[in-house]
Amino acid sequence: MTPERTLREAHPTERAVGIDHYVSDADGIGGRLRESPEDFRVRELEAFDAEPLDVETGSYPELVVRATLRDWDTNDFARRLSDALGISRERVSWAGTKDKRAVTTQLFTVRGVDADALPEIRGAEVEALGRAGRSLSFGDLAGNAFEIRVADAVDEAPERVAETVRDLRAFTGGAADSAAGEGDVPIDATVGVPNYFGQQRFGSRRPVTHVVGLAVAREDPREAVRLYAGNSAETEPDDTRAARDRVDAAFGVAEDSGAGGDGSGVGDGPAADGTGDGDWAACLDAIPGKLRFERSMVHRLADRGVDPAAPPDDEDWWHALEAVPSNLQRLFVNAAQSYLFNRIVSERLRRGLPFDRPVAGDVACFADGDAPDELYAPDTDRLQRVDADRVDVVARHCERGRAFVTAPLVGTETELGEGEPGEIEREVLADAGVEPGDFALPGEFDSAGTRRAILLRTDLDASFADGDPRFAFALPSGSYATVLLREFTKRGPLDL
């Protein structure tokens, strides 16, 4: 077994979602992101071609537009655009959802609309590019290019950025002392970090989706409902906490017993013991309207008069859990898979196993040959087991950016690794009380699983032209800019 490493510990809120350490031991630059929307610029890198605007609309019903949005949530903009056009929101599609506090450039398709009908919308520059025979979907997003300013960083930021870059360059297998810059000299280097799922995957202020998903995988929908509707967080408003405490009481969990000591303010705490009062009507009186999904769950419990002592896998509990939209049902399970992935990656880091090359027992994937040139993008549909005889060959592919080591997003069809990587995967699953077959679940909860690259690699440009650090880089779809930036700021996830 590989000796364990001494690493800088992550923020408590990050540890609650499986992110245990930093790669770089350099001190952070502090600072704040998104002081203004212009401080966080995102440009989509799509794999989507448009025909000219004058093609026949019968074969190409989708108008393809590029929108640059300032301070717009993607869903809100789509709703505003459809309202202005007088069409159903379902006729507006996009490849990736972006945060509001940013300037974002991305494609949309609008079905059955002419270019001259596009409205003027505050905070949006909308340009018609052409037409397409189908709408955009998530698979069309190859990645994102970022330009990010960190405001109010410490005076020592240039030196600390350079130190961090040296560490992250070494993590990719590059020379730690090259291309890192000195002082306020611009930095241009290939760097890497563990390809963690960022905090927003689990809920920034109430990271609970993964514990709900784990309860689902354990076929305990009663506890999944309780963890979502109850299980208050210290970061929530008083009325929300009181409502969740009332739900816990209905299930038979003592007030505040679910809050964890990991800094997140949320825990998977004691499970419901079935001795609660089951007064769902009182719960509905306590739950504010803003918690509409929680209200929907409890409404179903009230309608059926469900006994809190009913068996954990009783059909009534599944009925209540399925009150939330199908995309949220999938998110619960996806978040559980993401949490397990983070834990596997953290344990690999702690043991000192490499991320930039395989060891015997790993499962590798090849690079996506169709990805834009800016990206180091894996293709996890092309997997290969790495036995002892192939370690050196696959390592050379990884060094050239042609292959990536992976870890599982566990599902029914997931094949675990062998050797020490497989040992880590099995230990993490056993500790969580799940195994691949547990993801054979009803309806939207079912998941076949896949694998994900463990190294997030990018070509980083850092500069200090106006005194504040500025970072430019591109990441493949599904990876998080904050996972890279946390290594530089060393601040908690709510500050990113």
C-alpha cells in the first residue's frame, strides 16, 4: 500500500461533500469573486454547427442565437425571451446552465422563430447566427472558457500565485519550477487539480442532496424524505429551520439532532425512529411557501395519512419522494455518485497515488478527439483497464494529453478498478453502505453509472495588470472553475 501523505486540510464545508484536502500547500491569496458580474466571464465552447439564416425553415426550424448576458440566470433569461416572443418556454433550449452573477456568452436555439423577431432585452446582447434542424442539448456543450478576477487579494498575491502554480504544475507531472513566473510576471503554465465536483453540486448553503441520494440508494425513501424536508442547516433563516425541526419531530428525530459538526450545518444525523407524532398537517402549517418541494412531499404524506412508523421502503414513502420534479430526483442520485467520487479521489490523493498517470489496476479513458483545441477533454465512452504490462504505455498517452485516469460514478453497470485503486473504490462504497447494484432503483432514480477523469488539466494564464489577480483558462463540460480557484484563494466555498 502507498504511504499516506500529509496534506493541507480543506475547509469544513468542503469536507462534508468529500473534498478533504488541497494539492498545494501554498498560502492563499484570499479575496472575493464576483464583486461585479464583469469579474466572472464565461464563454461556452460548443460542438454545434448552424446553417445560414436564409435556409428553408421547414427543414431547419430552430433559430440559433448567441447571447451575451450580464447578471442573468440562464433559466430566467430563457423565460424572459419566450415571454417577449409570445411562445412557450419549452421552445427555448440551451446546452449549459450558467450562474447569474457573471457575464456569460452562450448559444440558444428557439424553435419556429425568425431572426427579425428577436426582442431587445435589458442586460442581453442577442445575435442570430443561423438555423438548425434540432434544438441544443447538454451533449452539445464541450466546455467553457473563463476569465476571472479576484478582488481584494492579499498584497503577496503574485508570489503566492506563483507558488501555487508550481505545485499544480508538478501535480500534472510537469517541472515544478518552470513556467511559474516570478513576482508579478504573467504566468503561463499547464496545471492540474483533482477533478472534484464543486460545492454547488450539493447545495452551497445546505449541502444535502448527496445524503438524500445515499438514502435512496439504500432503499430508505422514508429517510430520504426526512433528510430533504427536515434536517435543518445553521445557514438557513429562522422560519425555515423551525419548519424543518417540525418535520423532524413528525418523523421522530429530536430537534437540531441532524446538524453535523463538520462546519456545513447539515448532517445525516440520527435516522427517523418512527416514534414521531406524524402530524403532517402541523408540518404544512409550519413550512413556508418558498419551500415548495418540501411542501409537495409532506402534502403527499398528509393525503395518505402515512404512519411515521411505516417500513422504510414502503410505497407511500416513494410516492412522497417522487413529488419533486424528475430532474431533482435524478439530481439526488447524481449528487450521491458525485460525493462518492470526491471521497475516492480524496483517498487517492491522501495515499499519494498519481493523478497524471495510471498505476496497475486503474481504468483509463482516451481523450475526446472532437473537443476544441482549448480543452483537455476525456471521452469516458472509451475505457481501458490498465494491467501491470500496460502501465508504461498508458502513462505515455496521459503525458501527451491523449488519455486520463478515471474513477467511478457508481451505478449498476460500473466496473470497479483492481489493485490499490480498486481497493480505494470498494472501501469508500463499503463505508457509505452502498454497492453498484443498489442503483437499480425505480423510475428516475435508476442509474447505470459511468466513470470520470480524476485529473482536471488546463492551460492557465494568470496576470496582475491592475493589481488584482486575473485567471484565464478553459475546462471541459462538467468540471468546476471553483475547484481550480480554491487552490489559489484557500477560502471556503461560500466565498467562491
